[in-house]
Amino acid sequence: MESLEERENARFELQERLDDAKVQAERNRLGQFSTPPQLASDIVAYAVSLLSPRLKIRFLEPGFGTGPFYSALLRQVPPSRIEAATGYEIDRHYAESAEHLWKGTRLRLCLADFTTTEPPKAEATKYNLVVCNPPYVRHHHLSQIQKRELQRSIARYLNFEMNGLGGLYTYFMVLSQAWMAKDGVGAWLIPSEFMDVNYGHRIKEFLMKRVTLSRIHRFDPNDVQFGDALVSSAVVFFRNSPPQSNHEVEFTFGGMLARPTVSDSIRLIDLRDISKWTGLPQVISTPIRKHNGVTLADIFTVKRGLATGCNAFFILTMEQIRQFNLPKRFLKPILPSPRDLETDEINADENGEPQIQNRRYLLSCGLPENEVKEKYPVLWRYLERGIKAGIDKRYLCQHREPWYSQEERPPAPFLCTYMGRPTRRSQSPFRFILNHSKATTANVYLLLYPKPDLAASLSNHPELYRKIWKTLSTITAETLMKEGRVYGGGLHKLEPKELANVPADSVLKVFSEGKHLRIRRQMDLFA
Ligand SMILES: C[S@@+](CC[C@H](N)C(=O)[O-])C[C@H]1O[C@@H](n2cnc3c(N)ncnc32)[C@H](O)[C@@H]1O
């Protein structure tokens, strides 16, 4: 008998195989986007923690796919605690394979439309744990008849009125209440747009009045942990009971579900007055103050590194380049993430290649597809892998022409890490790096480009590079942290504007002592 871990691995492989066998348009039609396994585990762990520990679990996963949540549940609770487990899946392509995969377990998988199936009537046959990543199908892809039917069902079972502009996921979530046992827990991975847009009003009413909203976690669009698959997703947890008057809702943001970077509770009565929920939780930030003295903005232009849209695809190791035999002319050196950068001074060979252990290269090509196909068939084969994985459809890629070209971000001699936590090794969450190489960076770094006066001094006095870097490194952790933002859990971030606002008197002193720099604040060419 396979272990549950092995089954999960088999499930994940099956999911990939089934996804690959479908054309994207068809997957879009049924909103087929599978939950990343780690996230599925985190969601189930949190949802189960909301149930009383001795309660037997009656589990429901509508829009089952291959059942990542069911798989996580099996790994997290003993089989004796699972009284029932039911899945609904409309697509035979997934349902049949999933049925086979989970044979021998408690699962009852129904090949049926969840939204048109009659919910159970008796309380004892309802579900106390509903976990779902519902299909994301926008309302204009639902037919009028379908919408009317959905609204009618919700009115009939729940006496609740829906707004016709919500996507299919809104109906899934609201309808699920009719399937839930009293005090049961619902966990929903859904787009976060309902938190702000007009049509979201009815969903918010549902969450504030019909159930007890426990928590909403929103992913940080800048986080790269799930690629950009979850850029605008949220996880909503609620309990099927009317809310108490003094109830407080937890809003969390960024990081992992189990370790969010910011978290705050807000009273339900106050939440009713807040129209845009994505402003929650409020980041504990210091407003940008203007210093009277010199700041880094007077000496440097500060920019964030480039956003590739999918680092795993566009940033490659030497082995990957060899494996795919990619042409050199489309590869530029790029630094690995700060975690993998073992030094703070990056030396270069005579070609400007960084002398570091974990070398990485950025794939960027501006040639149109037909030219790539004709002249660089090997590169084209690699790009096809990206197309198959849907990378060309990701937000950033879709907005580039062609999708496999990258923004221009010339290498900068000075870098600062974009975020971090104070560690035992270093009290400062940020590191300044001196870059002698021609490597550019991704958006986990800030780049400091010397403004013309400084650039001229540096070119006449190359010894200044190290002096400036040393001086930048003496800026105290406290000064940097004061400018940046701190998120719950002690994660600090510095946006380009915030770093630019850091006082730079000490850096200036390095030049003024040697009379290297004339600050031309008023006439600055870049200002
Ligand atoms: C976003 S996917 C999630 C799949 C899986 N639960 C996961 O988390 O990876 C939504 C799933 O719902 C299925 N689906 C779409 N419409 C449905 C419906 N009306 N009834 C039941 N399942 C549906 C899709 O085929 C797809 O497998």
C-alpha cells in the first residue's frame, strides 16, 4: 500500500499530466487552476484548527480536480476522524482519474455539477469542513440562463439575493452554505477582487451577516513563492453560524498562510464601514519624511530590479543552459537571490562575468516568434515549454512584446537587498553589495545608479567605489528600518523611494573630503 506522501506525489503528477493534456481555452472555460500543494496543506491545516479537536470530520471539496485538499486532509488527521468525504467534479477528464487515484479511501466522488445538485437536507448528512478552490469563470462567460438558475438556487436554499456581476466562484461559495452543518468551517481560495469592486458588495454582505467571517488572508503580489499564479488571490475562512455582535475578523497579508507578514484584527461593526477591504490589514509603516540634509536621492537614482514574470523559467543555472543548449546571445548574467549570494563584494573576470558560486543567467530575446522559430529552433523549443506551462499568459509576460523579452535594467555598481529580517548574524535586515560585474538583478534587489557628478568622480577615482560601498554599509540598521516598512513577523522592506530618502551625509563626506563631488541639487539632470 502506498504511503499518503506517495499518493500526494502521484496526485501532483497526475494533475500536471491532466492539465497538459488540455488546451488552455478549455481549462479557462471550466476555471481549472490547481492549488499549489503547500498552499493546499496550509489551508487545510488552518481550517482543521478551527474545528473542535474531537469532532469527527465530514469533508466536502466542490470542484475537486484531483483533490489536493482531500489529500492534505488525509495526511493531517487520522482516518478514524474522517466520517465522510465527498467531492464534486464536473469534468470527466479529472473525475475518472481522481476516482481511481483515491480508490480504497473514504472518498465519494460525484461526477456532477455542484451548483445544480440538491444540497443535503438532514443536518447529520451536511458537512462541517468545506474546502474549495472554485472555478474562476467570469460572469460574462456564464449564460443568462445559467446565471438565473444560480441566483434562483441561492434564493431558494438560502433566501439570499446575488449580484449578477459576480463570477462563478461567488455562487460556489455562497451556495456551499446550504451544504454546511451548523458551526461547520468553510475555507475558500478565491480571487481577492471581491474585496474592492462593486459586485463584491453582496459577497461581503454574505460574509458579514450570514456567516461568521474568521479570517481573510491576501497574498502579496510581490511575493514570488507561487510564481504569479496567486497575484490576486485570497483565502477566506468562515464558520456557518450567525456572527456575535462583538466579533472580530482577522485580516492577514503576505508571506505564508501560517506565517503572514502582517496581521490585524478588526471589529465586525467597524468592517461594515470599510468599503475597500484590500487596505486591510494596515501596514505599520512610517510615512515618508523629507530630510533637510542630503539624501541618497541626491547622489543615486534608485530602482527596483526587474520583474521577470516567472523566475523559474527566465532565470537559469549553468546546468539548465547546458541541458537546453540555449544560445549565449540571449543570456545575460543576473545575480542569484540574496540568500544564494555568498559575498557582499562581487568580483568579475575580464568579460565582466561575476565570480560567484551560484551563477545565474537571464533569458531575454526581442526577436519575433517566426524569426526565433526559423533561426533559433533550440530556443524556440524551450519557449514552447513556457507556452505549454501557460507562462506566456501570465500578467507580466502578456504585457511584453514579445512575451519572452525583459525590461532593460543595466547593471548597477551598488545594490541593496529589498527585504529581509534581522538575523543572529546581522542586526540589519538589509545588505549593501558592491558589484564589479555586469550582472543585473531581479526585483529582490534595489539598484543604486550613480548620478552624473558621482559617476564622473568614480570614473576618475575608481578607489572611490569601495569607499562608498563601505560608507553605505555603515548606515545603521535603525536608519534604514526607519525609512522602510515593517510587516508583522519582523519582515522589513525598502521601496526605492524609501531608500532614496535615507540621509546620505556620511556618503557625501567621502567625496567632499576629497572634493570629488559638487552636489547640484537644483539642476540635477535626473531630478
Ligand atoms: C480551480 S479548479 C480546482 C481544482 C482542485 N480542487 C484544486 O484545488 O486544485 C476548479 C475545479 O472545479 C471544476 N468545476 C468547474 N465547474 C464545476 C461545477 N459546476 N461543478 C463541479 N466542478 C466544477 C473544474 O473542472 C476544476 O477541476
